[in-house]
Amino acid sequence: MTASATPSPEVPEVPGVPGLPGESGVVPTPSAPSAIDALPDEATRVAPRLTVIGTGYLGATHAAAMAELGFEVLGLDVVPEKVEMLSRGRVPMYEPGLEEMLRRHAAGVEGSTGRLRFTTSWREVADFGDVHFVCVNTPQRHGEYACDMSYVDAAIDSLAPLLERPALVVGKSTVPVGSAARLADRLRELAPAGPGVELAWNPEFLREGFAVEDTLHPDRIVIGVEPGGRAEELLRRVYATPIAEGSPFVVTDRPTAELVKTAANAFLATKISFINAMAEVCEAADGDVVRLAEAIGHDDRIGAKFLRAGIGFGGGCLPKDIRAFMARAGELGVDQALTFLREVDSVNMRRRAHMVELTRQAVGGSILGTRIGVLGAAFKPDSDDVRDSPALNIAGQLHLQGAQVTVHDPKATENARRLFPTLTYAGSAEEAVRGADVVLHLTEWREYRELDPAELGEAVAHRRILDGRNTLDPEVWRKAGWTYRALGRPTV
């Protein structure tokens, strides 16, 4: 492939940013030449050309969103099949609105803007881009809590030796604090352009199911930059549109930017596990965790979000991020600061075991040979992600204990089948619960909330339902003759 010759769009006005159209800002103190200073005049007058390294969930969304904002974008992946799929306007995962946005801009789609292309060539990426976003995966190391940085390290080692002109490299992957400093040294060591290559950190805050909205209209933009550099100026150009719409733009140092993402995830995980711990207490004391959450949620200092008790959190972020955070704190000699996260993790994992136990009680004490219908496999609705999914984990545990488990999910069936091929999968909720001794509601898809309990009751062997997400209406289900039980709520 060759770099596109399509003219870049004009830079939108950004009030208060020196050197850009709009209101005047405070003129910064002159500093040593940097990546941005050294860009050719044309690159300072028009929008920079962007590359996105890694086209998984984060990278594919970021690349398509940047094209939507008007930039020329080149995405890179080392998997040719993925590059070919994305070039045709197809995405390898389910995310509402993403494929439609991709098809508006992918060069391989007839009638598109052509602003977005994909490649496997590092040389093409290095020659094309003014700003390189690193969006590769940072999984949990096998057998450890620590983060596996091998994909990030490989991306830097592959790109840096080809950077023969000034450029800005922007990390978006979630990494242990201190990683950016090490990677910046590596860039300077390997890049022919030397100090002309800057590194900034710009953590992502995407919610699966809302990733397109969160990228185009973020609730905050955080960048960590090196003192004396001009990365902030260029990133203000990249994010000119959301900044103009009012998205807060937080500028800090690189270690703080790295910590922002892990601290945010740790806080959210803690809030979820707190209400699940309260559910345990409510069950012991015959209280109602839903009413409790409603009451404390009216306190503005607490807020109502993330206070729905259930089977806990999962996915590719929160579980591995809090464990990596604990591991990094230990490496820094401040492990005691985050010991509470061990209990957060423990409470979360207990919820899965508790749902298995409630299922055992519901069917009379023995799971062996029972038929169980499971509604949901994804770790959350509006996603096909089954990584560390509580729903699928519970289904798998029940199957291993001898139950005949049939699972339905509107979007995650194929991913679930690859992970748990021994489970039975159904094409509809009605098929999944046919002949079931008990039904488990484990992912809060809207279509499950809209099920007709009376109609569904005609398909099951026994009208028993365990609501693992506390989103079904107990009165409606009980009125239809179901024995309804939910986590942290009184049994009636």
C-alpha cells in the first residue's frame, strides 16, 4: 500500500491554544525543539495524519472514530486476516455503532470517505503518521497478577527504528505506572530521529457497549506529557472537536496519566464489590439490598451508579487491572496501600460461587442431572465479550458439577462456544429454558427484561428463576407463578 494523497482537513478552531486559530492564549516559554516544533509547515497548518497500532476493541474503535472526526488514519495489525476484514468494513467484535462508523470511512468500502486504511506494514505506518497511537493489549501474565507488557514493548521496538522524522507516539493501553518513562527511553534509543520523537500517555476510558459514544464525546480527556515538550499542543489539535464540545482536557505528567486509568478502575471495582458485600449482609439479616442501594444512592457523595448488586464484574479490564495495580504497588514497595483490593477481588469471585450454591438450593440440594437454562453469556449487555465473564463462569461450574446447561446470549454465543464448547447453546431464550428445572438470569440484556414470564413458563419444567443481576421485576414474575429469588433480597 502507499500513503494516501488525500488532503488533510483544516484544523478546527481551539479557543485559548497558542498557535491555533481562535482566542489567544498565554504564550508558552520557548523550549528546546521537539517533535511538534520539527513537523513541516504543512503539518502545523492542517490536521496531523494518525496511525493506530493494534486494531482490537480499543484500536478499531479509536481508528474509526478519528476518521469520523475528519482525520486521515492508518491502522496497523500483525494479523493479515483482521486487516483484510477491517478494510472491507467489517469488525471482529460486536460494539453498537462501530461497524456502521467503520463503513463510512474504510477505503475498501464503496462510497466511503476513504479516510481510513489498514496495513500490516510497519514501514508504511512510520512513513505515514505524525501521531502514532499505541492501542495493543496488556493482558494479565499467566500465573501472576502482573501486567504482560510484551505487546506494548514489541510495538515500540517495531516502530521506533523506522521513525526517521519527528513524530509523537501516544500510548493508550492500560499499563503499570512507570512504563511510559521506560518506553520513552527506549524510543529515544532506537529512533533515528532521536529526541525528535516524543512520548505521551493518553489512557482510554471506554465502556463496552458505549465505546463509539465514549470516543467521539468523552467525559474527559487525560494526557500525560513530558515537561518542555509540545505534545499537548498536537493532542489539542487531535481532540479539537470534543474539546470544543466541552469535554474536559486534563494535562498532567506521564505517571499520573498512567495512574488515572488504574485508579478509576480500582474505584469502580471497589464500589461494585461494596454493594455485593452489602448483599451478603442483607441475605443474612433478611434485608433488601435494592432498597438499601436506592437509599444510599440519593447521597450525592455516593451516587447511584454501580450500586446494583449481582454476580459481580468481569470482562477484559477491571479484574486484570486491579490485580496488575496490586502487583505494581508491591514492586514500588507500597503493597499495603492496595491490600483492600484483594478483598474487592475476593468479594467479586465469591458472587459466582454463591450463585452456584443458590442454584443447588433451588433444585433441592443436588445439581447432578438437573436441566438449567442460562440467560446470558457476555460479561455485560450490548457486548459479545466473554473474557472473565461471571455468567459463563457460573454456567461452566454448573456443567462441571453434572448439570445439563443450555445457554442463550443475543450476541456472545460464538465467543462462548469457543471458550466452553461442552456447553449447549440455544438460538433463543425460549429454547434455552425448555424443560429447565431452574432458569438463571446472568446478563442483563434488555430482551430478557422484556420476556413474558407467563409465556416462558410454558416451556420450563419448573417455574424457578434466579435473578443474578437484580433487573427483573419480582412482582411480575411471581404473579406468573414463578419462584423468584435474587441476590441480596428477601425470599418470599
